[in-house]
Amino acid sequence: LEIRNKIIIRDDGCDLGISRRKIEGHAYIHHIKPITKEQILNRDPCILDPNNLISTSYLTHKAIHYGNKDLLFPNDTKLW
């Protein structure tokens, strides 16, 4: 929880997946470089590396993971 809060504060409550739009509602923390199940099980330090984490909105997070730009707001054209 501590790293989550630090990332949200660092990112100024903005969605860094798209043009620094302020996040309204719950913020999601996204791993820029995907992590593996093995890294989670082995508690690899990269999981909590702030250089690999950004704040995103729910819709941006879904768009990144499912590769669907249609989930974004109408004026957003830049993904991650």
C-alpha cells in the first residue's frame, strides 16, 4: 500500500498512460514492463520498483492490458 501511495503522489494523481489526465475515482498502478508469476512468487524486487510503475485510470489500465483503444475517453489518442 505504501508504494501505491508513493506512485500516486509522484504522478500527481494523473493517468500517465494518457496525456497526464487527472484520475477521477480509484487509481490503478500499472507495471510498465510486465511481471511474471515467478517474479511474484519469488518476491522479485522489480515488482515494487517505482521506475516500472505508473498511475492509470481503470479504463486506461483495461485498454493497456486488452489492447483496446476504444476503452479510452474519446479525445485520448496516445497509449502508454
